[in-house]
Amino acid sequence: MAKTPTEHFRTHGVWDVLTLKRDALSTSRFGRADLEIGRNRVIYLLDRALASFANPQPYLFDGILDELQSAANQIPSDENGFARFVGQFEPQLTSLTRQLPGPPPRNIPHKYAQVLDELVDARKAESEQLAQRTAHVSEQLSETEKAASRISTQLRSESTRVTDASTRLEAVVEEAAERMDRDWASRLQDWTHEREQRDSALDAQVADKIALLTVAAQVGQRLVEHAAGTQTALEWTRRATRERRSGLLMRLLAVLFFGAAVVIGGYIVSRAIDDGFTMTLGDGLLRTGVVLSVAGVGAYLATESPRDSWRA
């Protein structure tokens, strides 16, 4: 059960610490006068702090007890340590002591004391009931522990049985795994051997077909070359025929133009004879130009015809 603020105040460990420190300082003596004065002053502070234990309203000052206990624990009983305490921690002890409620007021009414006694009796009765309930709970807890022990024993037995079954199952699984591994390795080896044989046969067939395709390609290349040569020869034959025909036509035209030139020239000469060579210079030049033009065309055709014959 939770303590009330008053109970927590009165059962705090600071009171035992303050009592021990006061008794220790009361039996101690220091060689320096200032330390003796400080010792008496600290003893007085501890007495004043202990006087607050019986205050009727201590719950208002419950928060400073931990700090006071910490400060009281710093009080040494040797001379050097006490000198350091007086210089460093005495002001803190003085401040905390002044914050305590101090001793209870004098002439407390009888009813108030009676109420306190009744409260103490009620707390005692409640503590007895709590002790009884604690004993009952302890018995139940003991029975629960026994039941838990039996259950734990059963669990250990079941755990052992499950462990054994798990061990046997693991052995079976390992054996099955080994068997499967061996079977798989054997089948894999057979499949690998069969695959190698099929690959070898396929490689041989592919090699034969590649050789056949190579021969066919070479024959095709020769046929293409032969066809190209034949086509080229035919083209050159047709071109030579055209060139020969063109050469013959040019020769024929050259003969015709030369004949025309001879006829035109003979006509011009006969006309000149008939006229008694009375032509003017212009007429002679004009007629000469006509004859030369016709003869020039014939000469050009006669010159080009041998070239066409040579190309053919």
C-alpha cells in the first residue's frame, strides 16, 4: 500500500543519517578553535533539523529531505575533512535546515493528539490486514509456483520428445536429400552424355551442310561470272555490229557526197564553158564554195568511217 506524505516524511532515511552525524560530532574534538565553533554550530543545525521530525504537518516539507540527506552525508568526523565541509557545504546545510518545519508547536490540544493516535491505530490495523492479505497471496503464489513447476516439468518432457522427433526428422531429411542429390547427379551425367552425342551429330550435319552450301556458293559465283561474261560479250557483239553498220553508212554517205560534189562541179564547169567563162568573181566564189562544202562533208564522213570500223 502506498505511504501517505506524513508516513513518508517520518520514515525517511535522513533522520537516521542526521542522528549518526550528530552523535559522531558530539564525540569528536578538534584542535583548532574555529573548527570547534563550527562543530558546535553544525551540531546545533542537526538538532534543529531532528526537531522537525515531530512536526504535525511535515508533508509540506517532504521535497527537501533527499537534499538534506545528501548534504548530511558530506559531514566528516576528521579535522581536515570537517574544515573543508565548513567552507563548502555548511551554507547548504544551513539553508536546508531553515526550510524544514521545525519542532511542533507547544501545548498541542488533546483532541489533536487523540486523532493522531487513532490514525496510528488505523494504520496498524490496516498494516495487519495487509500482512494477512500478503500471507494469503504468498500461499497462492506458492501454489502457483508449484503448478508452474509441474507445467515446466511437462514442458521439458515435451521439449525432449519434440527434440528427439526433430532429430529423427532431420536424419530422414538429410538421407532423402543425399538420395536426391545422387539421383540428380546420375541423371545429369546421363543427360550431359546424351547431349554431347546429339551436339556432335548436329555439328557433323551442320558441317556437311555448310560444305554443301560452300560448294553451291562457289558454283553460283562461277555461273554468275559466266553469265556476266556472256552478257558482256553479247553487249560488245551488238555494239560492234552497230559500229560496223554506222561505218558502212558513213562510207556510203561519203561516196554520195563526193558524187554530188563531182556532179555539182561538172555542172558548174559545163555552165562556165557554155557561157564562155564570163562569170564574175562572186559567182565563181559562190559556186566554188558550194562544191567545197559538199566535198568537205564527204571528206568528213570518209574520215570518220574508218574509226567506227576500228572500234567495231
